[in-house]
Amino acid sequence: MTDDQDRRLGSTNYQYVLQRELVSKGTEFVNHYATTANCCPSRTSLLRGQMVHNTNVTHVNAPGGNYDKFVLSGQDTDYLPFWMSRAGYRNEYIGKLLNGYSQKNYNITPKGWDHIDAMVDPYTYVFNTPVMSLNGQRPIYYEGYHQSDVIRAKALDRIEYLTSQEKPFFLTLTPSTPHVQNDLYQCVPLARHANDFQNVTAPRSRNWNPPDEIQQQKGSWLSTLPRMNDSVEAYADHSFRQRIRALQGVDEIMEDVVNLLDAIGVLDNTYIIFTTDNGYHIGNHRVPAGKALFYAEDSNLPFVVRGPGVPASVTSKIPGAHLDLAPTFLEIAGLPKDQWPPFLDGQSLLHQWHHPESSTGKGSGGGNAKETLNVEFWGLCIVEAPNAKELGIPFKNNSYKTLRIVGEDESWLYSYWCTGEIELYNTAEDPYELNNLALNVTHESARLMDRLNAILLVTKSCAENTCRQPWVLLQPGGQKDEILSLRQAMNPEYDSFFAKFPRVAFKECLQIQDIENEQPYYPSLPETGALGQNYRNRTDNYQSEGEGGTRYIDSGAQYGSWEQRNATLADINKTAREITDDEIYGNATMNKRRRDLGIVENPDWFQWIG
């Protein structure tokens, strides 16, 4: 799982190993989505199998959420590795875990993993200064190497071990690529790929840097963004090149992992899943770079599966989401369903992995339950570009409730901003989400928005089965399966039923999820236990110990030469060392070192680059 990788911009087209070893030998699912387009919420949703409104880990920093909130809420005692252990699996993790796992709280060991070697902040995105903690021990600085080579070597070492054991294994590899190095506003590739793709530019799709008549149709802070000038466009092109250069390191990890599994003889009995935590935009809707929006660039993810029973060289449009992965893995592992956690909002995707050209069920193509996706966000948004401050970041009015319908015949994007603005797009006719139909309401679009508002009222607070089957709560005659899809709901005889629903609303733009602020709900919430609270501790006004932390180490060099392409873990460990107390807590000498290295103090808003 990469970090902040686009699908819609075509970055995977430059990953030749991904194309050769997974896409051509497995199935690519082009309608896989993140329900929250931000790192920590999306990762927590995957690990818990829940909508973000039920985990309440809604951002990358306090008060919304981070590793500390995950721990304090108690969700770290009941998530994916524990469930896989019940099925007899050994569970290991290498790379980025959650935002806020840092040199200040590394000793709060991530629970459930038999082996976890996690990146620690503030070095998670400092690619030539990799610092990691093995099972909560003192962090190790792998001096002289690029993060991608360190993760590659560690992955191969663990696969050698795992395949020598009798237990089946679940191994997660999460390089931070192609996330930006925050202080540089760009990703940093391995040295051996630093000059690749010199003539490539960011794709000029129809929503690239649009004119005023298009941009003014956007809601919230987007409507007033200025057009990108030549220098900003040049930065966007450079950013895109840096990202696809950096992804060559991910391709090398993939190549070596596949080759090793094949050499050991277990490749054909192993599922390999490639994805990312959230998407990314570059120049789309005038935003130079970033994520956290509901548009397709940010929420539609690369997703490829190779493994037993998965057809080769197939492209599937069957939808899925990250919250579906936990139940999928549990089904693969053979865990009896009576041992599955009761709070799962997702559903297993294994059938569609094995039958990627099958139907989505009753009402297929018309926006049925499988084709109805909830997308949500709370809190501020930033721009990951040098002119970010000039544009007015941080934008604190970025909360929204969104519904995406991805049927063959019914395909819509409907979003309600915390500012009260609405956006509606016919994504079949308008795939770049340019023409906001909510601004010129017709009789037909008003009828449509009545239906979309009603189903969004359900999905924004759904839990368990109502997330998997939201239409069951919208039956006008009280008869089971009277309405199974948006297409059926558009029957004129249901006009009065859908018109009577209250409208989705926010009282104000807050930085957290707040029940009172987001009234009304349908159905009404219970007095206790709403939004996943039966399965997590309260974390109101929690204090985060892991955020921040000062960086006192910086290599000042660029690593990952061709000579290091096949470096082993034994090679890398020769120059590895523990970081010292002074490098964690600082002193006068360390402060001088920072000045000598040219490490500048970052503005406060840097912490929100997830």
C-alpha cells in the first residue's frame, strides 16, 4: 500500500512491474474507493472494516485523529491483526502505520502484530533519513540508505522467515512513497531514478486549471482559487515527475517480492494486493497538489489483485472500498463468521475477485446498494505546493458529506459542504466533474436530489448492515425490497415520499465530528452507542503525546544508487544505529546541528500534511 497515489492521473501506467506482474496476471478494479481521502482515517477504516464516522479517527492530527486517538479509543485492541490471528495467521507489518506514531510515543507498541517495523515521525516522509521502530523498541536510523531500499530489504528478509514457518502469513508493506517530503513540497525518489521521465508532464485533463466559468461552480474554498500561472503549472509538472520517479522504488520492491515468492514456490498460493490509502490531485480544479476532496482524483484508488482464483488480465468495474478489505481477508483466512467482529461495515470482496465480470446483484447498474458509496470528511484541508500560503491555507471549511453512485446506468456525485453549498454531477456524461447541476435546478434534477439526499442521510450515519444495504431503510410502502436502487427510486410514484425527508446539514464547519452539529439523521440516532461508540472509548478533548517532535537528523544526501539496488538487510544494518535521547528530546548541541544542517522551522500548518 503506497501513500497518496493517484489512479485518475495515470501514475500506475509508469509502473512497469505493476503492469507486468499484477495487472496482466491479475484483475484491476477501477471502481475501488477510499471513503475518506486522507491518510490516517483511510488506514484506520481499512484496519477496522468501518466507515470513518464509526471509527471517529477523522484526520491526521488532533483533535480529529492520529495514532494516539486510535490507542486511547481502544480500537487498537480489536482490529485486523487480532482477527487474522484467530484464523491461525502470523501477521507482520513494515512501513508507515498511522500518522502520529513517532519518536515520542514509539514505545506504545502497536498491538496485535507478531512483528511490526514502523516508520516513526518526524522522519516518515524524510526519505533519505529512514528511522523505524521494531516492535516498539528504540528507533533505528538506517544511515546512508533511502527508505524504499530499507523497506525492500526488510520485506525480503521477513518473507524468507515467514515462508520457513508452518503458519500462513499476512504481510503488509507500506512505503511512504509517493507522499511529499513536507519541507520540500515534493516526493524524493531513489538516486538511481532521479532523472527518469524528463519529458513527462502532468496530464492536462478537462478539469486541469479550468476557466472561471467552470471554477465558480465549485463549493467552499475552491470557487475562489486563482488560475495556476506558468510557474505553478511548472511546479505541478515537476511534482508529477517526482512521483512517478519515486514509484520506481515501489516497483522494485514489488519485483523482488514476487521473484522471491516464486523462487520459494509459494507465489501461486499467495494473494498480492496493490493499492494506496487515498488518491491525489495535481492541477485538477485549480489545486496545484494535494488530497482530501471528494472528487474522483482523490477518492478513486488504484487497486489490483493477483492470487488463487483471480482471473488474469481482466479489468472490472465492480465497486469496492477499503472498509471491505478486512472482511475479505477474514474470508480468505477461513475464519468462521461467528468469530468476525460484530461492528464490520464492509463486506467481503472475495467473490468479485474470483468473478470480476459478474453482476453487483439485484438492481445492478441502476445504483443498487453495492454501487452506492459514502464519502466523508471533517476538518481542514491544505495545498501541498510552494504557493500554498498565498492561496490561503489552511482551509478550515473542508467538511462535507458525499454520495457517489457508480452504476453503469446511474452514475452520480452528490455532495453537501459544511458551508451549505451543494455539488451534483452526472459522472457518466461529465467524468471530470465540471458541470454542477445543483446550480440550475430543473424539475428532474430536483427529483434526483430528493433521492440522493435521502440515501445520503442514511449512509452518513450507517452502521453494519445499513452500510452494506442502505436502501433497506427507504421503503415507501414498508414492503421488503420495494426499492433496491436509485433507478427504481426515481419512479414518480415515490416523489412525495422522498421530498419529505429533511435535508443533510451542518450547523457550522468544525474540525471534528460532532453529532449535534450534523443533525438531522435518518433514522434518528439512539441516545447511546451511535456512530460506533459501542465499540470504542470516548476520546473527547483527548491530548496527543505523539504529535510533532523535532527533527535533529538529516542526511543531507541522496541515496539509492544503482550500487544499492540489491542491498541486503545485512548490508543496511552495517551503518544502522539507535537514535539518542538528545536526538529525540533535543539540547543546545542538537539545535546547533539543526541550524548547521539547514533544517528550517516548519509553519504550524505543516503538521496537517497527512
